[in-house]
Amino acid sequence: MHLQNAEDIIIAKDVDKIYPNGCHALKKVSASIKKGEVVVIIGPSGSGKSTFLRTLNQLETISSGSIVIDQVDMYGKNTNINKLREHVGMVFQSFNLFPHKSALHNVMMAPLKVSKRAKSEVEEHAKALMKKVGLAERMNNYPSQLSGGQQQRVAIARALCMKPKIMLFDEPTSALDPEMVGEVLDVMKSLAKEGMTMVVVTHEMGFAREVADRVLFMEDGELLVEDTPDKFFHNPTHPRLQRFLSQVL
Amino acid sequence: MRSENRALWQSVYLVIVVAFCAVVYASSKHINYNWNWQRVVPYLINTEPQSVRAPFDGTAKVSTDDKTLTLVPDAGGEPVVVKKFSAISVNDGDLIFEGDQVATISNWRIGPITEGMITTLEISLASLVFAVIIGLFIGLGRISRNLAIRQLCITYIEIIRGTPLLVQIFIFYFFIGTVLSLDRFTAGVASLAVFTAAYVAEIVRSGIQSIPPGQMEAARSLGMTYVQAMVNVILPQAFKRTLPPMAGQFINLIKDSSLVSVISITDLTKAGREVVSATFAPFEVWFTVALLYLVMTGALSWMIQRLEKKLAASD
Ligand SMILES: Nc1ncnc2c1ncn2[C@@H]1O[C@H](COP(=O)(O)OP(=O)(O)O)[C@@H](O)[C@H]1O
Ligand SMILES: [Mg+2]
């Protein structure tokens, strides 16, 4: 495959996460993700998918193990987590757009405040991204004036404007009305085609089959299966994956 | 509501208000009170002409067109031309003695009640600014992850909210004021600011906590530091939500400022008390004072409402 010789951009080793309330959400999860790879994570609700994704940009800290992002140890002594996050974009289930700013300014805020890039350059970049996600006409709308699908596309543009090396998606279409799922998935597909490294938690099996290079299956905080979409969906060997697929497909 | 109903209840409201005023008026008649609003006016704005007095014994010379007044001293020396006046009170050739009124200047001066109101405004404004600054930091400290900071802020809030403002003003004036040699005004402003800040802090805290956690997560995931996320994302949204309770708190501040009269600051309330003893018109004075407080609080809540409307653009 085209990725065989690519280097690992995410290396998670023996990651354990125990929440302060005692919930053991991740149990010795290890996974490596290559540059340009699209990895889809599926699993039942409460299996630790979001927790794992959120450890990859340290929205959740880990209890033990290690995570290396682009050769930087996330928990290293000299690691600036804010710097690291600049290159790891995240898209949330609930969009989390900033409601007090117009769509365009949502996209422009972080590059201006965090990366301190020139305003004219950022504005041009942001407008190009808004066009790319098909919202050139809605740049000056506030989030409350946009549909769910439009908001999620703005959220993707917002993350892209930081020029990330990795994009994390946590159930990006789960909060959407069915007729809006397609427009968001289309944006994600084109992003995958351009070679973006993506880690996607989703229930959209069609997306996983079509776009993913690899599919991971999590249950009860454990990473049980890692496989190509073809084997994953058509020749599942793990009994718990078989049971899960028989429930959802 | 249907329109005829509206008109009906509008008139019921007016009737009740008029009836209430009539009751107030009737009860004052009952105790033989003579309303004399006229007496309050000079204490608001003093339009009484001021005297221009002769600086020495001498003779007055008034030009035929009544435009210039010259005073010639008896003891010799340069004559003095009175420059500013609006009416001459002497005739040409009159003998004048030192201290005599030779002319008057009509001059609008603010009366003691207005001066008191200005003092109240100054105190309220100064303490409001400090209360917001202190309150913001205490409110942020209240939700800090650092236990020491959090507990310090909680202690501050509990102590301030658990003791009467009047007592705090005395402590500020007699204890802290003496230790740091603060003047009355500073002590008054400090106590009001510290008091109001405790309430502002709680408003700030609940405002911040009312913002969904996803906002902070989104901001942090874009690489913003905690402070950048607060400044650019959380606080602007919280600010909008805290405006209504803030308005209430600021109105309380204006009213609470009347308590500083106990440390002899001549604010609106103290001015009212002084004017009452000078005029013996307590009802008129206190009604006037109440009205002036109402004007200040009303203006403030009007301004905040306008700001709210302006910020509602993104809703
Ligand atoms: N902030 C939290 N505090 C405590 N427990 C949590 C928290 N977030 C998630 N959990 C628990 O961790 C487990 C995994 O949750 P999550 O990662 O959200 O699963 P998924 O995204 O696969 O549905 C669940 O049992 C959930 O209850
Ligand atoms: Mg989840």
C-alpha cells in the first residue's frame, strides 16, 4: 500500500486512563498511526473511543503509558502542549463553534491569536477554507444562523486553518439530522484524499469501508481489533467484533 | 392579551398609583404638614445672585449707560473698575464702605444636594470599576485548579458576604484606614469595592460555569492557552450572560453607597440629612433624594439594557 513506508506520526503505547471517579476508560491501548493514514475507530457506546481520541491532544491526560505525536513525547519534560495542539485539529460531535463570532471569525481566531500570522494572510486562508467546505456564502453568519451540517463544516474549516498535521474527529455526524450527514462526510472524504492524517470515531460504517485505511474496534476500554476495512467488515475473526457487527449492520 | 384588556388594566394601574399618591398627600394633611417644594430648590440649584462687595471705603462712579462701575478709594490710590456683574446696586456718587454690596452677579451654583449626588456618583463609579476588576480575579480564582487559590477566594467571598456592609465600612475606616492612613473617600470606595467584588465574583463564576465545557475544549484544542481561551472565548460569552445580574449588583452598589455617610462623607444621603435640618422640610427633601437615587439607578439599568441589545446580535 501507499502508506507502507510512511513514518508513524502517532504512537500510543500501553495507554491507561482511569478517571478521577475510578472509571477505568482505557486499558493498555497501543496503536500506531502513519502519516497520511485514515483510521476509523468503532465500538459500542462507553467503550472509550472518545477518551482515547481526547488523549491524543491531551484534552484528557493519561494515567500511564506514553503517546508520541510527530516524534514529540506528549508527556516529555520540555513539551509545550499548546504548541503540540496547534498541529492536532479536533472536530467535536457538538461542533463547539464560538457563538459570539461569525463563521469566518471562528475560523480566523486561533491562527490570529495563537499562531500570530498576518491578518491578511489568515483572512485569505480562512476564506479559501470556507469555500472549500462549501460555505463561501455563509462566512458572515453567526453559528446560530447555520444548520448543524453547516456548523460542523465551519468547525472543520476552523481546525484546518491552523494547518494541522493530524485531524481528530469525534463522532462528527452523530448530532446531525440524517440529510446533513452526507455534506460533512463529503468534506472529510476530500480531506482524506488530500492525504491528511485522520483519526475518526464514527458510527458511519459506509465511511469506514470506503475511506479508512485501517479500522480499530474498541470495547470496554480495550483495543480488540485492528484491520483493513475489507477484513474488518467481511471476515471478522474476533467474536466480540462479530457480535457488535451483527448488532449494527 | 387583547387590546381592550390592556387598556383596562392600564387604567387600573393608573388609578392605583393616583390613589396611592392621594393617600400620601392626605396623610400629610392629617398631620398638618405644609408641603413646600420651593424650599428644596435652592439646595439643588442655587440661583440666588451673589454680592460683589466693596474692597475699601470710597465713592462709586457709575457711567451714564450703566455699563461700567468704578470704585474710587477715599484713601487715594488707583480706582478699581468692577468688571463682572449683572446688576449694579449703587447709584453714581454714592459713598460706600468696605464690605458694602456694590453689584450682584447672577450665578448658577449647584446646591448641596446636587453636590452630594455628584459625590455619590463618584464613589459609585470608582468602587464599580475596582469591584469589577477585583471580582473578575476572585471569580476566576474561585474556579482555579489550584486548591490554595480556590480556598482563598472562597474565604474572601464567605467573609464579605457573611458580614454587614456597615460593619465593613467601619472596619475599613477605623482599622485599615488608620493603618494605611486612608482618607474617608478612599476608605469608603475601598469598602464598597471589596464588598461588591464578592458578589461580582459569584456572578462571574456562575457566568463562566454556564458556558458549555465544549467551548473551552474547542479553544484549547486549537492551541490556545488557558488565558487565551478565557479572554477570547469564555469571558466574552460569559460577559453577555452576566449583564442582567451585574446590572442588579451595580444598582445595589449605588444604593449601598448611601451607607458611607456614616464615615462623614457628604454623599447624597448625608446631604439630604443636612438639608433637612436646615429647611425643616423633611418630606420634600427625602422624596427628592429618593427621586435622585431613582434617576441614577434608572439611567444605569437603561445603559446596561442598551448594551445587552447591542450584544444580542449573534443570538
Ligand atoms: N469525564 C469523565 N469522568 C468520568 N468518567 C468518564 C468521563 N468521560 C467518560 N467517562 C467514562 O469512561 C468510559 C468511556 O467513555 P467514552 O470515552 O466517552 O466512550 P465512547 O466515546 O466510546 O462512548 C465510560 O464508561 C464513561 O462513563
Ligand atoms: Mg464518545
